[in-house]
Amino acid sequence: MTKEMYVQVDDCKLFAKIIGESYTKPTIVMEAGYGDDSKTWDSVIDELSMLSKVLVYDRAGVGKSEANSKPRTSFQMVRELNELIKKAKIKPPYILVGHSFGGVNARIYATEYPLEVCGLLLIDSTPEEYRERFLPTMTKAFQKAYNNQFVHECNYDEFNESLHYVKATKRKLDVPLMVLSAGKKAHYSYKSQKLWNDMQRECVDLSSNGEFMIVENSAHYIHHEEPQVVINALKKLMDHW
């Protein structure tokens, strides 16, 4: 089963798609990276929909979704996702999947709505201390390109606020957690790659039941380059249910 819809959230309509059907397993909710729309999950969505029902959507101002006048902070995005889920009548519990910046949103969702979340998969997620600890290890050209990218969704200040918020609200989550780290990042030195993997490994401490894996031959988009790794991780999380 595939169902596409536009859901009114605040002053805009958000595009969402539900694939698969399950009345016994948790719904898998996918949070894309910064500026990415729901098509980023095309490489894994068919197989995931064999495990359970899957929700993909476009955040406000991205893909097929309309822009929203509210600030583009993670807290606001998470509130909008929760409203979308409720209006689409998708009952909890949910397994959240977050790639890159989407991992920040997934973490905040799990913190804000802990009773609705039963699992969390972070795919090369943005660490809350990215700017303080990691970015300074990169070249000036990389730092400039990184800082100049904030034109598609949230701006530089809103992104920074989101990282501060996820750090301030950080607490132990009582759900199974899997963290995938890209082991072959583009433009990373040996030192930067090691630091990246270390910071990803630290995310495992978010849960008392966490698991960490370095995907050695993949760059940032693990679900594109090593889709089976992502599918297997979801299978493991689903086995806890």
C-alpha cells in the first residue's frame, strides 16, 4: 500500500507518503538530512516497507511541501512532525530514523515524546558539538563551504540553535539505539575521520541499549551507498519489538 497526502500544519501543507502496512509493528518514521526531501529514502524504502509501515515526508519549504513562516529550528520541525503524524492518524509507537541533521530532529523527537518512541537509528547524525569540536579540525575552505550552505532550510543561526537545544535537552533514552558512522568521509583527514567516528560513538551513550557501527566503505549518505546496512539496522531494531 502506498498513500500520498498533503497535511495542513500551521500555515502550510506538508507532503507525506505512507508505504507498507502493519497493524502489529511500530511505524518507521524517516527524517532526512538538511535540505533533502523524502526522495532520499528511495534506496531503502521498498525493503523497509516489507518490515512495517513507513512514513516519509518533506519538511516545510523542502520538496513538495509549502514553506512555513515559523522559525526553522529543530524544536519547531519536531512539533510540526508530531502534528503531521497525529493528523495522518498514525498511532505510536514509532521507530525514528534520522540522517545527518535529521538525526538532531529524531533525537529531539525522542526526548519530547518519549512514550511514543520505541527505537532510534542515527545515520551519520550531526553531533551536538559539531561546531565546537569538529569543524575547527577541517580546512578553512571546508569550513567556509559548510557555513555557506545554510540557504535551503534553516539559516546558520537556527541550525546553531538546534544544536544547542539538543545538547541542553540531552538525557538517557530508554529505547534501543543504533548509530551508524560513515567511515570514508569525503575531504576528511585521518585525524578528522577518527574524531568523527569518536563523536558518533559517543552518541551510543544516549541509550542504555545502544549499538555502534562504522560503515567503513561509505561516505555520508550511507543509505545510498550501503543501503543493506541501514535495512539490517532497522531489522535489528524491529526485533526488539
